[in-house]
Amino acid sequence: MAYSDKVIDHYNNPRNVGSMDKSSADVGTGLVGAPECGDVMKLQIKVNPQTNVIEDAKFKTFGCGSAIASSSLATEWVKGKTIDEALTIKNTEIVKELSLPPVKIHCSVLAEDAIRAAICDWKKKQGAEKPVAAEAK
Amino acid sequence: MTTKSAFTGISTKPPAEENHSCWSCGAMRAAHFCESCGKVQPPAPVDYFAFFGLPRRQLNLDVAKLEKDFYELSRKLHPDVSARASAQEQEWSLEQSSMLNDAYRTLRDPIKRTQYLLRLEGIELEEQSKSATERARATGETKKQIVPPDLLEEVFELNMQLEELRAQKKMGEDDPALVEEVGRQKLELEERYDGLLEELENYWKEWDVLIDRGPEANAEERAAVAKKMVDVLNRRNYIRNLVRDVTAVLES
Ligand code: FES
């Protein structure tokens, strides 16, 4: 299948690949999977507890090119954003930016899931006053 | 209540016994050919199960019988057979035969058959993750991952090992301990992969028992069994990838 130039760019030069210390108090980790295809993605954020600003982000994705590009882009986008701003990132924006075709939409969903999961993990660690419905099923 | 499946565009309820008559001789029509005059019939808008005369949609199929029916119908619908029939009949034969091929290919494969049935039940396997994400976004709640977190953890870890082994192999210095470890994992994964099919077959049994109890009585129970089947298929996707990737790395 034909990937867009932006996907190819992120695929060849993925930004922010790597990992951070999962047990560190200011690091949030999201590990998510796409049941449709069996691909997995891990995204980690490092958050300044005073300002709630995401200072660093890393990812590692085992999946298709679109998933790698989506997560690479996601790390770029979340950096410098506050937690609340990062939560507004929608998979449809990723689809648009990377010109993903309909069959690759689930790959962008994976990236949105990863951001949300990482933030949720971080919030849990902070014992946030307003827990993100961690018990909700 | 009759629901329409977006995927197939056909009714998801088993059709009531078709009572139409043959377009040619007026006798009661059969599914594909008139029992009385033998002429091909226009394709009926039925699902694949009904196409093969299995309107109750049991999942445990007699595959040998399915194959036999397939070959028999293929033969009868073959263009050579209808070469002298009217253009309309030839067209119907062609349509029937293309549906026959799709139906057979879907039903003979255990996984495709299950996926197809789930779609008929209104479950869009490709959409499940996306809709869960949309729900999470709308409510601000945490999306529950569709497979157990342990499994994701395991998939991730094994992929890390594979990446390492791949890199080692590229340099021509594979660590024998890692090769052995990954080889062991391969066997275990293959076993699990087979085990998941067995698990799925158990749910088929549950499903067929429910079906035998009648169509209306047990919508909730049906949904519960359907959900179990969805779960197995999801987990199976991850294991399938691992088996594929582990094999590729070991053989590289
Ligand atoms: S195909 Fe699975 S994430 Fe893209």
C-alpha cells in the first residue's frame, strides 16, 4: 500500500523512540494494543508536576508503518502541552496530518489511546484529586 | 425487531421460509433451482448460512457436507450448463455462482465463519476499538483495553527480545541463550494458538445450544456468547502476530 510522504518520513526518522523509567513518579506509561491487527504501542510522558506540562515523551511501537508514524507524531504533539491540552488530541487529527487511508484509521486510534493511557497512569501516580474514573469499567 | 447489518446490507434475522414460486413454471421455488422445472432462480437476498440451507446459523458445520454441496452447486451453476438458457438465466447463474464462492470461502474457514456470524449479530470487529475510544473521549473515562493488560505486556516484552535477536543476527553474533529462549517461546506460542481455536470451538457449542432453544428467547445469552467469541478472536490476533514474527526471526 502507498504511504504518504509524512508517514514515510516518520517511519524512516521516528522522533522520540525510546523509553523512560516506568517507576518514576513523574512518568506516565501507556501500553495499548489494536485488537484488529494485534499491534502494540507504548508511549511514555514525563510531566512537570508544578505546571502539568509534558516535558518529554518517548514511544516504542511494534506495528505497521502508520502506527509508528502516528505514535511518533503523537510524541511530537504532546511535548510542551499541558495534560489537559494533550487530552484533546483526537485520532482524526492524526489521520488528517498523516493522510491515513480508512483501513489505517485504527492505527491512529492506537496513538490516541496511548496518549490517554499514559496520562491516566500519570494522574493515578499523582493521586489526582479528580481521579480519571480509574475504577470505571 | 429486524436489524440490518451495515456490512452485508441484508436482514440479520433468519429469513422466514421463502414462499415464492418459480418465475418460470409457478411451482414452489427452491433456493437455487426450481424443484419442479429445474430452472435457475434469481438470487435471493439471504445470508451465507441460508444460502447453503443452514438458516439457523449453527457454527458447528458439517464441512464435508458443505464441500459436497459446494461442488454440486458449482457444477450446476457453471456457465457451460446454462449456455443455452436465456440471457437473464445466465446472469442469475453467474450471480448465484459468485455468491456461492463467497459463501463457501467464508463458511469453510472456522475463523471467517465466526467473524461472519458475529457481523450478522451486529458486531463490527473492525470498529470495536474505535468506538471504545470515542466513548472514552466523550466521557473522559479511561478506555479499558480490549485484551487483558498482561497479554499486552507479554507481547511487548517478547517483541523487545525479538528486536534484540534480530540485531544480533544482523551482526552475526546471536547469543545462543537468547536463540534457545525464543525457540522455546515459539513452541509455547504455537500451542496457545491452537488452544485458542479449541476455546473458540467450545463457544461454538454454547452458541449452537442457544440457537436450538429458539431465536427470540435469549438475546442476552446470545450477546454473552458472542462476546466470548470476540475476545478469543482478539487475543488470537496478538498470538498470531507473535508466532509469525518469532518464526521469521528464527529463520532469518
Ligand atoms: S495495522 Fe495495526 S496498527 Fe496499523
